[in-house]
Amino acid sequence: MKSLLISLLLLAPAVLCDPRSPWKIHLETVNRQRSKFAEKYQVANMNELIYDPKLEKKILEQLALTDTCPKPSIISHNGFDFYFDIGNVDEGKSTVYDLVSAVGKKTMASYISTCMKTGVRIISAVTDSSDSPAISGPPASQCPDGSFPNGKLCKLKNNRDGYVRKGWFDPIGLAVEILAKKTDEVYEGAVEEAAKVLVDTQEILDG
């Protein structure tokens, strides 16, 4: 059954003219919000994420376990963090806070699928897991070994600028851009929620 669902997920985007993933535009959206977070909260060691298309298969495997219709949620499994339905502006904010704020993450992939029950498009993402603590200071002033300052983020050495698939064409690019804008709203909300969390935490520590 799992293999069948994965096969259907692979075929559905082609049949529905649905892009497989938001690729470079989504990556830029995430990194832009990580940069804003690093600047606003003076995080000195925030990594810039790079796109790894090989991770998309891992999203498919997890989607198969949810019957292709996951709720906004985060699942950690075998060293990876999965973020489901992050395009849900009403409920998705809490699922992307870690994606925006976790400093040590290095790689990500994303995927646009369609819930087979409702026909609603679902944006999912996966990153490597990291528990690296944030370091307070000017953004990109204390980059980890193997990285260098790039604006407000720490860029991995020998990292190509983004990842662009072959066969990119205007209809898919437009759909990706629209969905990326939706997720950008979610990330903006996540940053605002982060502010509340940090203020509440500081009050507890000071109290």
C-alpha cells in the first residue's frame, strides 16, 4: 500500500500539471526569513540552507504514511525534520517556527502534493535535524567551521547558489511563485510568534 501511494504521489503532479517542488523560489523564501530572524534577534551563527533534491523522496515516504493528507505538523525521523502543510496560513505558523529559527540546519527540500481526498494542494518540507544552540551577536559574526559570512547568514563553503531543475518553464514557475508567496506569509507570522515566545522566555528567566 505504501509503495502504491508513493507511486501515485509521483504521478499526480505530472497529471495535474502540479510542480514537484517549489525549488529555488521556496528556498529563497526560507533563507530570507532566516536572515530576518537572525537580524531581528541578533543570532550570530544562523546557517543558510541549501537545497538537496535527493531529500524529496523522504517527503514522499512520509506523505504515504499520512494518506497524502497530513495536518500541519512537524515529525522528526532518522535525523530529519519533516514539516507538513506549511502553506496553511491559518494553522501552519506553528509548524514553521523551527524551520525559520533553528540555526544549525544545513539542507532542505520541499514538495507540493495534492490531498487525494480534498484536492487541496499541500506544501511540505524536510531538513536535517540540528540541536546547535544559537549564539548571541551580530548576524554571521560567528559562523561554524566550514562556512563563511554571506549577508546575515553563514554559507557553507563549496555551496552552489541554489538548485534549479532542468525543464523549468513559465506555468510551473508562476505556480511556484504564488505558493511561495503564501508560505512567505506563514514565515512572517512565525517570526512574529517567535518574538512572543522569546519575550515570554526572557520574562521567566528574569523573574
